[in-house]
Amino acid sequence: SESFNTIAFKGADSDYATVTASGANWEFESGSFSIDFWYRPRSLSGNYELFDFRPSNIDCPFMYTADARLFTAGYGGARDTGHDLTVNTFTNIVQTQEDGAAANGSKVYVDGSLVYTDPNVQTGRINCTNLRLGVSFGGTNDLKGDISTFRVYKGKELSGKEVLQNFNAQRGRFGV
């Protein structure tokens, strides 16, 4: 029997999680951030929303899969990470972004390894305060899979060393 303490998404209408918050500590309008979570797809046929901060069709962070391929999006469009997921296998996914004069842009790590870098710092995020897991802002792309250990670091871009450290600390729990 499994004991991963996950949120299981069945791909059905109204099968998602929402966190609505307010205040400067939760807004993604500016500043650095990191999003770190474990995901196990139950299906790789179709588009599935992993997380979405958009209150409407505006530029806020979100991530989805198109068939097996992992995409990061927001800030003017989707970006192919070049990474394919495997059905029924847990994967640690981390998206980071640093804002500021020495900004590194946006990065995506999979299982502790950097798989995608966008050197552009994304700005102009507005009202990015509603986090949805398993569905897009429009109620579509219902997720078929499991999410565990979803962390949001506001005001901090995790370094590659920190991403790898977090991955290694939990990989045994997820059979990786």
C-alpha cells in the first residue's frame, strides 16, 4: 500500500485545490520566488494543469503538461522545458525566478537537475495571488495525477545546490 501523503487529482470537474491569499507576502507581482513540488502523472494523454496563479488570462506563473512534455508558462507565453515525464513515476519539479539588477531569469529543475533556463526576467505580473493546483484559472485542463509536498518560497530563488539538496532529502520517500 502507498503512503505518499499526496493530493490525488482524478481529472474530474471540480477536482482541484485552491489557496486564495492576500498581502505582500503572497503576491507574485514582483520579487524572486521558487515553487518546489513532487508530481506523479496518472495519464500523459492531453493537457494537464499542475499549478496556476492566474486570476484570469494575464501574465502570472503557471505550469502544465502537454502529453508527456513539461511546459512553464506565463509572462507572454508557454515555454517548452524539453523534459518528458513518465506515467506513474514521481518527479520533483522546481521553478525559480530571481528579480533585480543581477537577475538570473527563470529556471526549471527536474529531479535536482537544471533542464530549462529563460534568461529574461519576467515583470509586469498583476494580481497573481490565487493558487490553483490541478486546474487552470478557467476551470480546464483538469489534472490526472498526484501532487505532494508543494512549497512556495516567496522572496527567494533557490540555488541549484539548494534544489539538489531538497531533492536528495526526499527522493527515497518517492522511490527515486
